[in-house]
Amino acid sequence: MSTKNLAGGCLVSGSGSVEAAAGQWQPTSPRHPGWVLTVLAGAQLMVVLDTTIITIAIPSIQHELHYTATTLQWVVSAYTLAFGGFLLLGGRLGDVLGRRMVFQTGAVLFVVASLLGGFADHQAWLIASRAGQGLGAALLSPTALALVATSFPEGKPRNRAVGVYGAVSGAGAAVGAVGGGVLTDLVSWRWVFFINIPLGVLVLIGSALVLAEPQRTRRRIDLPSALLVTAGVTLLVNGFINAPLSGWTAAGTLVSFGAAVVLLTGFILLQRGREHALLPLRMFASRNRSGAFVVHLLNNAALLGTYYFFSQFAQEVLGLSPLATGLAFLPSTACVILASQVGARLLGRIGPLPLIAFGAFSLALGLFYVSFMSENSTYAGLLLPALILVGLGLGSAIVPLTVTVVSGVEPRETGVASGVLNSCQQVGGSLGLAAMVTLSAHVTGVEGADRRAAEAAELTHGWGDALALGAGFALVAGIVALLAIRVRPWAKPAAPGE
């Protein structure tokens, strides 16, 4: 017994499988599926972990390299700028040139940039190394998800693989917070970069030993489209990053946004009817998939700023050390892992919509609750309940969102689908962080060295308002899920042979 998703053109069965349209090429199971999945999930862990591991080290980096409150966000945003700007190109390069080769190239770039970042002794050097990490991640991440989708057959094998991959993606953010605290406190903030070197080397060795090169797409790379979308997304993310520095109505910000709109509009027009389209517009014909993209963007608009402000609150108001801050995030990590595994099991019974909606609303509730922070707040009374709700929300949504995006996508286009999903994550994170930093700075009314002398009441007021804005992003994500994602739950699991 199965229910057809009319919008997406794929079949969702009661046993939890997501079946491709008839006649679609089906991959065979890899010879060593466990090792293949370990390598791919390890690569994704490294990429996602690097988004948040830096947030715990932010106060230490600021004090040693003398960043101001607004320029400090470049340590985070330089990564998302390069990551988001080159994701679609990275995904398509994998489709055309070979996913294993592009995957390994991205891993090498990521490791080299991490090594340089660990030795940075001034602001520009550190920011440049973060951009290099983002470029490596833009090649690594979409090809990793595409290899998951093309290495495991549709149905239970792929659902299980995507479930593990999604759990690692979700847990990576929380694990990064814990790891950042441990490394910063026990060794140095530089080790949030150096830790990527052994991880990257293991990923490279594993990819050489167990990853097979899938069938390549016989098509050219659409260079004009690649240049347009890369420049357009980069300028869009840059506009969000520049807004807290110069103002949302400043000439530089408006020029960046305006140029991004022109370039991205030109990119979309260029894709219409193009034989070798970099981004086939039919990918957005599925209401489910388009809704999942929007939800993922809005969820990440809330998430990146969440860890950014949680870390500063824990260290500057609660007085926790980086190590204690990292350990304080452990309940969130546990909730992400638990919720993602439960979600993967429930996916075949209730469908993705309830899980995606629950995830967004749980995230919104956690951020709304913590927005009432004050200088007298405690970890147990304020931060812990919020961390639990955020962890449950993130873990519940990540697997069904990933499955919804890759379901029904032709194998030759899984790389670009993965690129769009990851672009939503990076653009959303940049948008959310920029908006939340701007609001916090406006409410607090302090900058640079004055920020350190500000009263805790002023800081918590600004941070609280910023987190309330994050709650609004997550709330809208939940509403979008309810309105856009059409999945009807089935009455019972399908019996064998049905």
C-alpha cells in the first residue's frame, strides 16, 4: 500500500521507502556500505562541525586578535560566504567531472585552509583561511550527499543511509559547540582549526579505499550560468554580512543586494530551456521539494545566530569557561542524535510533514523561551530548557528535510539538488546571523571596546531580542511546512508484496 505524492512525482510507501519514478536508474548497494557511509558522514560532520565549533572560540579570538563586535562576525561569515557562493557550482562539478574526484579536491582544500587558519596571527589572515575552508566545503558537502543518494538504492537502504547522514549533519552543529569548548579551554582556540587536519586525512584515505566513482553526466559545464550564480549568491551573502557593519540602507549594502538580484535574475532566465542547465528549474516543480528548501533556509536563519549568542551569554554573563560552555551544550547534542534517529524510524509511518513541522515549532519555542534572558538568568532555569528544545527541533527536521529534497531527483542531478539544499543552509545562516547581530547591536547601543564594559543587563537585552527574531524565523518555517509540504499519512505499513 503506497501513497503517491502528486506534487513531487515520487512514491512514499508505508514501509518508509521513497521510490523513484518508473524507469529511473537505480544504484546497486556498495560492496562495503558501512565504510562508504562512514567516510561520507565523516566528511559532512567535518563541514557542519566547522560552522559552530568556531562560535565557542569567538570570545578568545576576539580578545587575542582585537576584533570589534561587528567585524567579529566575519570570522563566522567568511566561511558561509564562500560556502554558499560556490555550492551550486561545486555540486555540478561533481556531476560532470566525477564526484569522488571533486570530493577529494574539496577535502584537500579544507585541510590546507584549516592548517593556515590555525597559524593565523592577524585578522585578515584568519578571515582568508575561513574563506578557504568555505570553498573546500562547497566542493565537499554537495558531492558527499550526492554520493549517498547514488551509492544506495532507493528504499530502505537509502533511507537508512540518509538517516545516518542527516543525523550527523544535525549533530555536527551541537558537537562543534562541545568540541570548540574543550579545545579552546584545554589547548587553544587554534585547535578548532588544527582538529580538521587528522579528520580530513582520514576522510581522504577512506575515500581512496572505499568510494567508487559513479557514472558521470555527459554534459558540459554551463560556464556563464556558473559565473552568474556564484557571483549572485556571493553578493547576496555579502550584503547580509555587510549590513551590520555599515547599515541596511548604506550604499555598499544596497549595491551588493541590487547586484545580487540582477545576477540571480539573469541566472534564472538563462536556465529556461537550456539544454545543459546548471540548475534545472524542473527541480522546483515539486511543491514538497521547494517547501523543504524554504524551511531549511529559515531554520538555519535561526540556528547560526543561536549558537553565536548562546556561546557569548554562557561565557560573558554566566561566567562559564570555554570548556564548561562546550559541556553545557551536551544535552542539545544528545537531543539532536535522539530526535534524528527517532525521526528516521517514524518517517515511514507518519511521513515527513509532522516531523518537519514539529522541528520548526520546537526550535521556535526554545528560542522564544531563551529570549527572556537577563543578567540574573541561570543555566538550569534558562539555557538548559532552550538547548533541549533546540536540539529536539533540529534533530526532528533534518532527516525528513533531506529525504524530501533527494526523493525523485534523477541520479545525474543529485549533486545540484544537494548544492541547492546546502545553499539554503548557508544563505539562511548568513541572513539570520546578520539580522540578529544588527538587532542586538542596535538594542545594546555599544560597539568595540565599549561592548566589554557594557552592563550585563544591556547585553542580555540585545541578545534576547536577537533570539526572539530567530524564533520568528523558525515560526515562519513551521507555517511554510504546513502550507507547502503535501504528504498524506497512510493508514498502515505496506505488507510484503503490496
